[in-house]
Amino acid sequence: MNIKDAIVARFQKLCVQEGIKLNELATRAGITPSTVYSMMDSRRRDLSVLTVKKLCDGLEMSVADFFDDGLFRNLEQEIK
């Protein structure tokens, strides 16, 4: 798994745990739903660190807590 896919999977998992949809996460984070849905698009390979931070803020969690998950322990090499 690469970093972008791991980040998307982590946000999806957190939304399920919180019982919220992506639109609500966007509202909580103060960003547009289209930004969140664009990030979730598997064809898109980039995402903003600022967006990740805002989404973490919307979930009332630190970036450190967000990345403290097994999804981020064995990521693929990004340089090919």
C-alpha cells in the first residue's frame, strides 16, 4: 500500500468509527466536500498536508495520532 491509499483508508475507517459521512467530515474540517471526494479518488495520487491536518482537526485528533496506525508501518517505496 502506498501513503496516499493508507491516508484515504485511515480517514474512511475513522469516519465509520465516528458514524459520520465524508460530507460531515468536510464540514467539521472547514473544507469543501469536493476536496474530500477528490482526495478519495483512486486516480488522484497527490494530496495536501494542510488538507490532512484540517481533516484531523475536524476529527479532533492530532496528526501524530492519525499516523499512529498499523496502516503506515509497511508502506510501499514511493520512488520507482
